[in-house]
Amino acid sequence: MADKAIKNGARFVRGEVREIRPTETGGFDLVLDDGSLLAKKVVLCGGIWSDQLLRSLGIKLPLMAERCYHLEFQNP
């Protein structure tokens, strides 16, 4: 999947995202430990920390950590 994403224009960057800020052009400014990165689209897979990252975008995501388990909803 990673190879296909790269062929379609994705870029993989390793780093810790501290904040996600919306830009005036409709993209996102990702604040990293050592600078920032502009992105048109973002896939967020931050686990329990996703809630903190989404707050600056006005999105409230009710997540709860529970011993490395996950929850599945039959009819979300």
C-alpha cells in the first residue's frame, strides 16, 4: 500500500506531530518537533492521542484507552 500511495503522490515523513492547524487554502499545517509541514490531506492514526490533535480543528472525538483493546460498533 505504501508503494502505491507514493506513486500517487503521497509522502511519508517520520516525526511527532504536536498540532494540526487548518490553513487558509483548505490544507493543513502540521507542527512537528523540528519544524512544520504543509499538507493538502492528512490521514490521522494517532490512537488515543487523536482527540488532542483534532481539538484545534474543532473536532471532538470521544476516545478512551483501555488496555490496548479496541471497540467495534455494530451500527455506528
